Amino acid sequence: MLHHSPPSGRVLIIAGSDSGGGAGIQGDIKTMSALGGYAMTAITALTAQNTLGVFGIHPIPEAFIAQQISLCLSDIGADAIKTGMLHSAGVIETVVSSLPVQQLSLIVDPVMVAKGGQSLLAGDASIITPNLPEAELLLSRSITSDEADATDMKRAAEELLALGCAAVLLKGGHGTGDVLTDVLITRDGASLTLSTPRIVTRNTHGT
């Protein structure tokens, strides 16, 4: 009798579908596969979009979102969970109530579409990865990004960390200038500032 061991690097992606294939569920599946992981999905919304924009959104019923999560976790299991587009307070609450009680790596990529995004910060084992506009929305203030001085970005990352997550990766891609800076800080005091030259390209969707 053959016994199959569970796949390694099991990641449950809870997010919206991008019909253009550049971001969302489709982008995450491509990334997980390229890294050798095993991607599962719980789709929260269907979108009609291409490189020009989003032209339609069809929400998935909350009970069906919960069913997708439950069936993946009860059968295949997960080593990590990543959230993306959670477009309403009800969807956020559904996802939070469906998460397992055991400690798993939780990656929260807040696609800020509706109010209540602060709820995405719940969880002691979470890392949040906001870009500058998303961080400004979460903090209700503007953030100065300066290629020569990341002081305000570091301060903003610390404010986000204080909201309850375990780590913050504040992404500077929306900043100005020829050099862009990301700031990573963790609750245990570790910090890292990453700077890189801007890549001039139109291919920025789903980066």
C-alpha cells in the first residue's frame, strides 16, 4: 500500500482572483510554484481586470470562502497562510474565524479596498507587508520617503508594529527618486533597511 507524504511548503492563499494573471491568486500561485512550494487557494472575489485596470468585482459568498479554507486545512494542511484581497469587514471576520488555532506563519498582504483594514493586523505570528499608500491609510497620516534618510519610514514601521503584528515590511516602491527603500522590523528588535535602484518599467502590476 502506497503512503504519500504531504507536500512540503504548503501555503494556503486567501485572496482575490486576477483575470489578467499578474497579481492576486494567479500571481501567488506562480510565485509559490517557482519557489518549490505547494499552493492551495481560497478565493475571496473574482475580478475582471487587465493591465489597464479593474473593471468588475464579483464577491464570493462568505460561507463558501470559509468552506474552501476548511476543506484545504482539514485534508492537506498548511505550513503557512497568506492573505491578499479581503474586500469587506464580513470577509475579514470570516477569514479570521476560519484560521486554525495552532501557530502557523501568517503573511498579511493588505489589499486595501474597504474600511476595517486594521483587522488584518490581528495575530501574534503575522507579518504585514504594506506599501506606502496602504501604510498611510492604516496610520491615518502621510509618510515621508527619502532615499537618503528613511527615518520617517522606520518610525511608521514601528507604529505599525505596535498595532499587534510580529513583523512589518514597509515597502517603498511608491516613493520618489531613483533609489527605493524597504524597511523591515520585528518585535524582537531586529531591523533591516534595503535600498535598491528603481527599475524603470511599465511591468509593475503584481510585483
